[in-house]
Amino acid sequence: MRGARGTAEQLADVAARVDAADPHSDVPDADLDDLQRLTLANAIAAQALRGLVETMLKRRGKIADAPVESGSGASDE
């Protein structure tokens, strides 16, 4: 939870700088680097949080376990 909130807050800071910039100019390199780093971190944190929520829901019987497919998914026909 902390990771998702932390990266969201940091993204909000960068977004404010980008929004305040001239819309006809390129995003500064430092902001672009921050966006690249933070969007990846945010995606990972959000996916981890999603996994935690799904685990808790499964434990409580609110959602069923999805069947796991074996093999590569290729047909043997």
C-alpha cells in the first residue's frame, strides 16, 4: 500500500511540473526521466497491491481461484 501511495504522490509532483510547462515545448529531460522511473514503479506497486487484495478476497471466499492452464497454451492437434 505504501509503495502505491508513494509513487502516486511522486507522480503527482511531476505531473504538476509538466502541466505547468509550455504545452508546445518538450518535457524536460529530468521530468521525462522521473516519469519513466515513476510510471514503472507505480505499475509494479499497483500490481502488488492488486495481488494482495485478490489474495485477501480469495481467503474470505469472495472470489474463486482461477484455473491454471498447463503448458504453453499450444494445441496438441
